Amino acid sequence: LLSISCLGDCQLHTSCGIQKCTTDFVSFTSHLNVALEDFDLEFCKALRAYSVCTYRNSKVCRGNLVYHSAVLGIGDLMTQRNCTKDGPTSSTNPEMTHDPCNYSGHTEAREHEGGEKTTPPTYLFCGLFGDPHLRTFNDRFQTCKVEGAWPLIDNNYLSVQVTNVPVVPGSSATATKKITIIFKSYQDCTDQKVYQAVTDDLPSAFVDGTTSGGDGNARSLHIVEKVSGKYIEMHARYIGTTVYIRQLGHYLTLAIRMPQELVMAYEESQDLQLCVNGCPSSERIDQSGHLPLPVVGKLLPWGAAAHPRSGYTLETATTKCREKMLVKDIYFYSCVFDLLTTGDANFTAAAHSALQDVEALHPSKEHWHIFPRSGGGGVGRDSIFFASLGLLCLIIFAYL
């Protein structure tokens, strides 16, 4: 024990984290008494915690002799005390058991260090679906053109870019065919990882073929395949972020939950982020919350040659959307708009799934649904009514 504890003094002038590992180990064991019955049990738990700490520092301490001496010393002590490699680790000191690759524990760690209560982290939600409808981090709802490649998120921790293509000839509406996500390198938790999905290719691995970042055992970043080729989840524990990506029909949807303090960690040059600031006014399809109907009372021609020709009236589109969505919120009205625009019933599933993702990831249940506001001939900017061809909203709601 003494030979290992002295390593703290030997490490003062080195840059890797072995000193912290050693200091933690000494604190874990300083109160133990060899005469006590549970000494071996607690000592082994402290050794395992020490071993885990050194493993996390293996990259940055690769050429450090003190680090390698500590690793050898841990092995010798574990052999002497008959400690198994697998088993519980010490958890008596909150600061020392804090996992730097687990964002949810950061608040508790700051409380312990500062001695004062801190406010729990605030989480934000952003989603993109349909042709395409955007729900920003501040719960604004917009329908945009944004054809081509656009950044949804671009901060110090994460970049998300979507590529949208026209849905049908003659319409400015687009839908997402490609999503690229970059998880930026973060301490010892993960190397940079790039994920890319395109229509009919929704992989369950990063571009480099791996399914996780950093220590595979800690799983600070990993991909979970929920439905092969149709639905994957990405969990980045080190930044408290969850991403859902789905393919519905020929297009992709995305939903993300991320801590507010990380969402806002970006430079002035990164201000073009749809999830943060919404779509530029020139790219908006909706007009102050109003979605213009492409066709009222007539069949909508089918635009995609790969599908059978079909169409919807406002009444049949409304009936179709009611099959999955009973609440008349923005997701319901988006569904109606998408069916009238494209004639593609897969957009009904996209709107329904987008609402399910909100319910799974949005931190505030009272904000899951955003409803239209009527009165005074106008609607709020977060509302989604239909007005077109000189028809008033009341005519539209007569069908509903």
C-alpha cells in the first residue's frame, strides 16, 4: 500500500491523470484497518476502482513510467489479496466515484466540490420529420424548404447535418434523404465518431465500423439498433445526449435530446443551426404559422414514379391522419399537409412517430403537444393552420 501511495508525490510534474487515480485509491483505503473482518473485501473494491481509473487514462499515460508502475503494483496487490478482477468498486466518496463520461453525474460532482446545491441540468428537444417540419430547441414549429445540405446542430460537442431533396415536382416541399452526425472527440470518453445514414441504408454502426466510442465497457457512446434498417438510437452518456433516427417510406426523420448548456456551447460563426435559430425566413413554407394547402377539394397528382398514382382530398387526408393521431395538434395538421402535398401515406407514420419521439425525449410533458390558436383571423407563430386559395380557416375546420 505504501509503495503505491507514494506515487502521488512522484506524479506531481506529469500530465496524465495517474495522480488523481492514486489519490483516490489512498482516500478509499486510508480509513481501513487490517484487523477488521471486511478489510480484504473493501481493499479489493478500492483496487478495482483504481484499476478502472488507470484503464481510462491508458491513452494519455501511455509513455508514463509512473503509470506503468502503478498498473504493475495494482496487479501484484490484487494477487496478494486474492481479489477478482470483476466485482464491485468503492463508492464511499461521491467525488471519487464520479464518472467523467456520465453527464448526469456532473451536477452531483459540482455540488460535492463546491459544497452548494446546483440546479439540475435543463434538457432541450429538437425534431425534424415530414417534408420537412422542424421543431426547434425552443419549441417553435416551422415548415421549411431547406433543399440541399443544412446544419441542424453545430456546437463544440456535436454536429448534425441533413440533406433534403424535393418530394414532388411543382412543390417547394422537401424531405430528408441523408443525415450526417459527428460526435466530436471528448477527453477520454470517446474519439471522434462519424455516423451517416441515407435512404435505404440506415446502418447500426459508425462509418469506421464500430458501434461505440471510448471504452467499450463504459459505453459512453453507443448505437442501439431497434428495427433493422428502419430505426436506430444513439446514446452519448458523456454529453447527456440521445438521438433517434428512423426511415419511414423513402425518407428519414430525426429527434434529439441534449443539455441546454451544451446546445449553447458554440461560436458566433456556428450560428446557422436550424435546431437553435430555426429556418431562415426565405426558406419558410408556412407563412407566420399558416400552411398553404397545395390543393383543396381536388385529387392531388402523384409525383413519384416509383409509387402507384394516388391522391387525397382534404377530407380523405384528414380521415387518414385520424387513424393514428387522435389529438389535433401540429403533428396532426402536418400529417394532413404532407398527404395533400405528396400523396404518400408513409408521411402519416412519420408524423405519428415524430410525436412518439417527442413523448420519449422531450423533458416537459406539458409541452409535448402544440395546438393551433384561433381567434382574430390570425394565429400564433407556433400554430399550424391551413389557409390557401382565398379560403378561410373556418372552411378548413368544417372538414375536421
